[in-house]
Amino acid sequence: AQMMAKGLPKLKPIPNVKDIILVSSGKGGVGKSTTAVNLAAAMKVEFPEKNVGLLDADVFGPSVPLMMNLDDTPILNDKNLMEPLVNYGVKCMSMGFLMSENAALIWRGLMVMQALERLMRQVEWGPTDYLIVDTPPGTGDTHLTLLQNLPITGAILVTTPQSASIQVTRRGGVMFEKMKIPIIGIVENMSSIKCPACRSNIQLFGNGVDDLAEEFETQILQHIPLEKEINSSSDKGVPIIIGKPNCNEAIVYKKLAQQV
Ligand code: ADP
């Protein structure tokens, strides 16, 4: 808070990286990582000539290794920088690449900041048009570190239509406003389900996300349904946008990529 009062600290770009886009959520389990991964992969599909990176900044709960089917250890190049691992044309970096699967993550704040610094700065991203950053849930130290260090193009808020998620997403929105980070828009995830019998859409929860968008004078970018295949494809390490590029849900992610 003190730092904020004194004005924004100096931002340092990541060499060669143009646009840094944060994907954030108020709480865990709402589909933030799923959105970040599918968005990154969709951007590569939609704009094949662009270079896309995906930074998993969730040091405590990295999802990118599983969802992008990557588990090698990054090699260090002659500049002592880590080479990102690449799948589906997307350059990825995650804390999950740097520790063994069962390593206990009982870290103190300082170590987390060091890990994050490493993920941000000690990676040879190379020319990168879009760096999608999967942030941890909430509004903690990781966010402050990212926002105080990196020139962020904008943030996407991911929420489900449940009040419990919307309420904490609001806090994230306020944080971005305070830090003068543009809110690109909101992704409403698990928005509805399709009735297997009659194929009509069933709205499970309320429509509080509309109010949230209005409050932050932003738009709902996409409504993503709760769809078994989104989950099963993520679990297999093949994002739905890659595995089933022409299904309805993949098209929603493609539209999202066009909006960002
Ligand atoms: P977060 O990053 O917000 O913690 P995840 O992206 O890890 O959330 O998603 C939590 C779980 O919900 C995962 O198992 C994921 O596959 C599943 N999931 C996310 N979005 C959807 C969706 N639209 N339909 C079905 N399952 C989803």
C-alpha cells in the first residue's frame, strides 16, 4: 500500500516481449488456467504468424505442465537463460518445470518472489507478440510483484456466475483499477450446461456477471459453457482448441483470441 501511495514504481519490460496479458480470477477452481491455456493455444491457431508465450505465474499450483502436456526440465542456454518448453506452438514457462512432482511447496514469501522473478526474467522468451500470464487466484503478493515490475497491456477476469466467485473477482478488478491496468473484459466460465436430451442451454446460476461488467465499465468477452470435454481434454494435456478445433467450445476460445 505504501508503494502505491508513492506512485507506481518503474516498470521493466521483458526483452523481446510486446504485449503482456494477465488472466486472473478471484478464487481457485473457476477455470482461470483452462482459459489461459486455451486462449494462448487459440491465439497461435488464429494468428499463426505471431509468437505466443504462456507464463504460469501460479508458483504454488502450476497447471500449465498438465494442461500443455509438458514435463521436461528447461535447458539453460549460453546466456544462462532458460529456454521455454514448446507445445502446440506456444512457448511455456512454469514453476512446475523446475521442481519434481512431489516436491513440497512450503515456501516463504521471499522465495516465491525469487521464483517469480526467475520465471519472468531468466527465460529466453525470444520475439514474443503475446505473453499470456496465468496468475494465481486472488490478489496476493504475486499480483503486486507482476503489476509493479512488468508493463501489463491488460487483464482478463475469469469468473463463474456464482456470487461467491463474482464477489472476489470484484476485488481483483479494484486492484487492477488502482494500478491503472486496463481490464480487457470478463470471461464468464461455466456459464451454462447443455441438456443432453433436448440440447437447450440451462443456466445454472444467476447473471451477476452482467452487473460486474457494468461496474468496471467493461464487457463480458465470452460465455463459456460447463462442458465435459473442456475438462477431459485439459486433463489429457490437449486443450480443446487443439484436440477439437471445430467444436462449439473451441470456437468460443477462438473468438476470445480475436478479442484480445
Ligand atoms: P483455476 O485456474 O481457476 O483454479 P482450472 O482452470 O484449473 O481453474 O479449472 C478447474 C477445473 O475445472 C479443472 O479440472 C478444469 O478442467 C475444469 N474446468 C474449467 N473450465 C471448465 C469448463 N468450462 N467446463 C468443464 N470443466 C471446466
